[in-house]
Amino acid sequence: MVSQDFGMSIHFLGEGYLMDMFDSPSKRKMSEFSSFCDMQRMSNSLHKKEISDMAHANTIFHQVLSLIPRTEFEALAKKYSTGRAFRSFSRWNQFACLLFIHLAGRQSMRDGIRSLGANIRQMYHLGLRSVARSTFADANSKRPAEFFQAIFGKLYQRCSSVAPGHKFRFKAKLYSFDSSVIKLCLSAFPWASYRAKRGGLKIHTVLDHDGYLPAFVRVTNARLHDSKMVKMLRLPKGSIAVFDKAYINYSWFRTLSASGLFFVTRLKTNAVYKVLKRNPVRKSTGVTSDHVIVVFSQDKELHLRRVGYRDPETGKFYEFLTNHLNLSAKTIADIYKERWQIETFFRLIKQNLRLKSFVGTSENAVLSQIYVAMIAYLMLAWLKFKSSVAFSLQEMFQLLQVNLFDRREMEDIFKPPDAFHDNINNDYRLLSYVA
């Protein structure tokens, strides 16, 4: 459960701290105030040379932040400005704090702010300042989350330009649709009512299979049905969309066909249809049938294709539905298998990013945290594509978590563990040969 008591926190800005101390005087507060004063003295004792040295010793976290073009960031910050000044706590500061909480695996706002404060020396060359928890909470609550949504959109465009293609031989774009529910405590998040005594959000996602990138993300109340969300999507003409039975809507299928888009899904067990044509099949591939069928929607005929398939590994039988008449039946089955990549995506972000606990309880704060999580995913994907990192994204998240404030080249932490020893051995063999 996320606590709503933003005022009971340790602050690292004097004014905010003193205000809280006078509101609730106690020995604990006096102890915290003493710690704060120690931190201030440490900060003031930094010599100019030390600060200069820091500027030339980039941490891993600094290098991660540099993946976001600062000029583009500030232009969007100006566009989405509310006109309200937050003193020295800039949009960049807010973004860096949220990103740190995700990448460092911090469990709460208090945990994240305290961890950043403990690394105050490293924060100088990041262009960041320590922040009061109340200031951070206020910014997350009142600065529009649409800003982070816009950053996410820009970053997806950059990533998609360097992403590897999907695994199939056809050149059409391939996307998968799905959603994932995040459960919330209704008493802490009353605006997210889902079921009796339960709150929840639903993250609707379109996954681009070129690099397995989230191309579209929208967060709604968990009550919203998946089929209503997809009607707002606009995909490139000729694209293939794959989704489960929750999205089946014959009227929408007709719209997709008229727009030059293709889909692959599963046939409902109670579907009523008529077989118009039986295509020959190669049963050695697992395909048991390939039919052109007709279904009826609003008294209108809709010609589709039904593919029967038995998985040779599990023996499980599937019936697929598509409007694509040219791809082989086996390819249709393989396309649906690829839908599981979006399940893998949801599992990865929930395991490695802070999407089960939130640093704020307002709707805007929750949305901001979710969109920064998606930004973090794209930042690592960009790094993986551009640097040809051999590790998986999950392994990259794990390596970053324990190395964020190390001062070394970021590419070094993503080298295979034997690379260093291999280089030494190669040098030794070369010296032996020369000798």
C-alpha cells in the first residue's frame, strides 16, 4: 500500500525540513535535523577542485540520462508547462528522480529520495539538487503526466529507427495488442475503483515486434474493456495485428479490412460461421485445416479465414481467425505464437520497474511513474540496439541497478564477464609471439 502521508518524511532542503519539524516536534525530528545539518556541512565543504573533478567523472546514471536529448526535453517541458514555478525543482530534476527510483529498484518515495541524498556528491555533475519529499510529491501530483507521455512518444520514434526487424520473412509491420492490470488499494487510490473493495489500472499496450518496443501505451481504469481502446489506434497500412479473443469484434474487423490492415486472432468456441472453401494443408507442419469462411455481423457478410493447428510440442489444438488470405497457414499459426512476446514484455516491466508500488497516490502521479517506466525501457532498448549489447534487457536492468553511481564507461558493465580476461590472454599471447 502506498502511504498518503507525504508530510512525514526526511527532507534535504532546509526550509521544507524546518516546516515539518515545527509541525510535529520530536526527538526523531531533531535527529533527522542533525543529519540534515551534517549533510549541508558536507555539501558546503566541497572544494572547487572536487566539484571540477566530478564534472569530468561521469557516473553510469549520468550516461543513462544523456540518452535523452536535453534540448528536445526542455522544448517539451516548455510546451507542457503549467505556468506554476517550482523554485529550483525543474522538470529535469523530477524526471531524474523518477527514473532513478525505477532503475535503482527503490520501493518508495522516501527510499528513493534518501538514496539520492546519500549520493549528493555525484548529483552535482548531474545538474541535480536534493529535494524535499513534499516538493517531489507536489510536482508529481500537479505537473501533467502528458509531458512524460510525449517524451515516451519521441523516444519510441528514435528507437524504432534503429531497431532490428521481426523474425518473419514478410516485410509488413507486425504488432501485438494486449493489456495488463495493476492492482491498487482502493482506500489509497479511490479514483481507481475497479471491483468491490479493490482498485486497479489497466495498461493498454501495442508492441512493435521490430525490436519488441512499446509503440502505444495508454493507462485507463481497469473496468474499460480492451475492445473499446483499440478503436482509437492508427497503424501503418499493410500492418498485421495479433491479439487474443478479448478484442474480437466483427464490425471492427470489417473496418480493419477496409483500411488495408490485417489481423490474426483466435476463433471463439461458440462462433457461428459457414465454410466457403477448403484449402489443401501440409499436416506435417501441424496445420489440420485451412478454410475460407463467412460470418455475419449486423446482417452483413464478412469473409475470413479459419486455420486449425495442433501444436506438435504440447498437442494442444487451436483455431485461428484472420483476414490475411496470402500467408501460409503455418505462418498464421507462428504469428499468433509471437503474441506471447507482449506477455513477456509485461512480465519484464513488472519485475524490473516500479509498477507495483507508487510514489504518489494521485492519478497524475501514478500516470507519471508509469510513463517514466516505459521511457526507462526504451532507453535501455536504444542502448542495446546502438551498442549491440549481448545481454537481455532484464539482465541490463539488473546490472544497472547495482552500478548506477559507478564512475566508468557504461559499455563496460555490459561486457560479457570473460571479455576482460580474454583481452589479457590475447595480449599475453601477442607478447609471447613477439618475444
